[in-house]
Amino acid sequence: MSGFFLLAVLPGLKYAAKTDFLIYLLAGIGVAAFGFAGIGVAPAAMNPIGGWVLLLAAIVTFYAGVAAVLAGAGVDVPCGKPFFKKR
């Protein structure tokens, strides 16, 4: 359920930076993969896939966190333009 909640938040992030969108997308996929493997719906081979996807989410989260700290110090670190443009 938690993975689906993270994925359900994505429409609200369509105008956010790419890093924010990717964090929720990757975390939702990873948590959902672990959940499906945990309850037996998906094979146990989903666990490594979920782990790698969550590792990617952690790397993007680390980058976004460093960018936020540096932004507070006045250093502009690019986090990507939004995937969708406002009309």
C-alpha cells in the first residue's frame, strides 16, 4: 500500500523539479516491489529489483538534499526542469 501511495502522489509533483519527481517514482516502485514479494504475489526475485530501485532513489535523494543545503548557502545546484510545463 505504501508504494501505491507514493505513486499516487506523482500527479501533484508533475510541475516539481525532476529530482523530486524521480524520488517519488523510484521509491514507489521499490516499495511496491518489496511489498508484492513480501506477501507472495510476486516471486522472491523482485527483492533485488526493489533493492536496486531504492538505491537509485537514495542516490537521487542524497543529491537533492545536498542541493537544498547548498541552496541555503547561496550556491545554485541544478535539479532539473519539470517534466511537464504549466499551461
